[in-house]
Amino acid sequence: MSNWHPTNPVERRFMAVHDDWMIFATHSHARLMYWQTSEADRRMLDTYFQRQDRLSSAVLRLYTGFVDADLYAAALADEIVAWYEDRKATSQAGGVTADWVPPVRGRDEAATPYLLRITGSLMRHHPDVFPELVLILEPGRISKPDALERWLDTLLGYTERDAWQAARLRFVLTGTDAEALAGLRKRRPQQVMLLQGRYGTETLPRELVVESGQRGPQGDFLRLFVELNEVLERGDVARLERLRAEALTVTQQQRWFDQSVTVHLLVGAAWLKWNEPAQALAAYEQATQAAHQAIDAAHPAARKLAVNSLFGEASAYWMQGNHRHAAERYERAASFAEADRDGVLAVEAWRMVGECMNQMRRQEDALAANFRALDFGAWIDPALRANSNVQHVAQQALTRVGTFHRRRGELTHRLRILYGENWTETIKPLPPEAVTAQIMADMPDTSGPPGGTA
């Protein structure tokens, strides 16, 4: 990147991240870097790691969660082997002979030494591809930080026994806690580096607005929208209401009904975050009204915005314990999703109707909602169903319908339609966060220039 010159706020931050990476990469003794950042700046690290992962085989991101030392080390070894196997075809197509055979773990071999035998064997077999190797450890939420720290100490101890590998193998762990690994850093000051990245990601939207050069109503709205997002983090109620009023003045004057929806949605999210469901409900109801105006104006994203607004209303009712009204809002959302032929949102709406019915102990109605959701699962591309919210609904339905339930045959018929005869092997529980990610990815992007076609 020596000949590359950043030209905007995103690129300047990206370059700052790269400069910090190079501090670690060129450090003669450091084997482990703890990269501490703010929560906002972690997004910049994630973007940088994605680029490294695409451009360099010598940087591996490992996502295994940490439970205990032996399980973690063994799972990391398995993840590295799986990563290699997954890339074999691509490597061979690129002219690389991908014929590495992982060493077999000995019967009495501890997991951590075996992990290092895996990395050493891989680098020795492919010295041109892996002249060095950086393992980025991303275990997610760490429930046992002391146990992880002890394992990292053990890992570094084993690593230094092999001078050849010690000179080529490095580890990176990220986090927001400035005190993490404090004991390990004190015990191994040469091998463990603390890098405190400060990239100012939280001010990035404001800088982008300034550098966009947009003037007039569009520029005013973008500035106000950025400020509204900032208020969400700070909890300033008076400023929230002032900025909402100013932003809505612009959107209403310009007849940007879609952007009126986004303003109300943002305000509703703020009230939910501050545990004020009544105020959140009022904001979401206004979002729904604006979505109807967008529908009347034939805005292409209007129905999806209506779904999102009704989901917001339902969330506020759910927080208040009013599951009947929440179910009604989810059913209305389903009708808009169906009109838009959006399988993902229709499935999610009916899934949540089922959750509401379950809370009200109306099990037959909950099962009926699951069946409706599975029907709309057929609208989702077959290749995408395994990574969609249909998985979650299928698991719920199977839980409610035992082997001898009167609707068991009806359920298995639907599952065969969705997944084929081998549906029992195809269906796996989908984590809730993956469901949420799928829903959010399917929502309309209203971050561009305001107005659309409305």
C-alpha cells in the first residue's frame, strides 16, 4: 500500500488501520497483538480483516468460540484444516498444488501442541504460500477471560520451543477492554503487544456529509440524519425531538415520504433503547402513516418500509406485554410483505405471529402461524433457504408437532416441498443473530440521496 494515497475519510481511516497492522508485522519480538479499539472502530478492523482475508492466504480469521483451553485449541486446529479443504479447488484452479495432508493427532497428544503441529506442517508444506502465518482469533463474547489468558500464555510457551515456527507464526486478538490480558502482558512484555487503535469511526458519517459537498435540502437532511444517529448513542431527549422536527420539516416540504419513515423509525428505535415503549409506539405509528403516503406515491421501497414500521409497532407492544396487539401488527406486516412478494419478510412476520400466540398460550394458533410462514418460505430461493429464517420456523413447528400429532403429515409434506426428501438432514437450527442479519439485509437501503421516485 506504499503507493496508495487515501482520498476520503474512509480511506484515511483504512490507512491508519494498516499502519497499525504494520507496526505489529514488523515488530521483531511480538508474537501476540491485543488490538484494543472502541466498539465503533471494531467495524473498521472487520473491514480491514476482510480485505486481508481476500488478498492473503497467510492471514486466517478463526471464529471458534472459547469454552475451555483443550476444546478451543482442538477446534482451532479443525477450523484450519476445514479452511484449507474449502479452498482446495480455488487454489488448484490458480495453479497451486493443494496437496497438504494434515498431521494426525496422537492419542495422548495435548490439543495446543497439536494445533502448533498443524500450523507448522502447513507452513513447511507451502513455504511459498505461507512464508508467515497470522491467526486472527475471533471467539466472540468471552465468558472466561482468565481461562483464555492462561491458554494464550501456554500457547506462547509452546510456540517459543520451535524457533523456526516462532519466527513465522503470530496471533491477533481484538477487543474493547483496555485492561484485557494485563497479566499476560506483564509476564511476556516482549511477546505480547497492546495496540490501542483510535480511528474515530463514530465521526465518520459527519465527515462524509461535509466532504460530499451536498447543499440545499439534501445536504440539510443528511446532516440532520447523521446528528439523529449520534443522539441515539447519547440519550439526549430534547435534542432528539428538535432534530426530528427539523428533519421532518425537510422531508415533508420535499415530499420525501420514504425518508420521513426512516426518521420516525430512528426515533422509535431510540425510545425502545431508552426503555420507553409508549413513546416508541407513537414514533412507529407515525412511521406507518408515512409509509402509507410512500405507497400512495408509488415509492418502490414503500411496502418494505411499511413492514419495518409495523415491526416497530409490534416490538413496542411486545415490550409492554401486549401480545394481542403485537400479533395484529405482525399480521398487517405480513400482508404488506405478501403484496411485495417478499418471502423473507413474510416468513418473519408469520414467525412472530406464532411467537405472540405462544405467549398467549394459544398453541393451535401458534402452529397455524408457523404453517403460514412455511408456505411463504417457498418464495425464498432454494439455495438461500438453509441460511434464512425458514430454518427457525421449521424448528419451532417440529417442536410443536410431535410424531403422533394430527398435523404431523401436513408438516412433513411442507418440509419436503421446501427441502426435498432429505429434509431431516438439511434442517439445522439457525442462530437468532443470523435470522436478524437476514432480515436486516433484506430491508430497503434508504441511506442514499433522499426522495427516490416519490
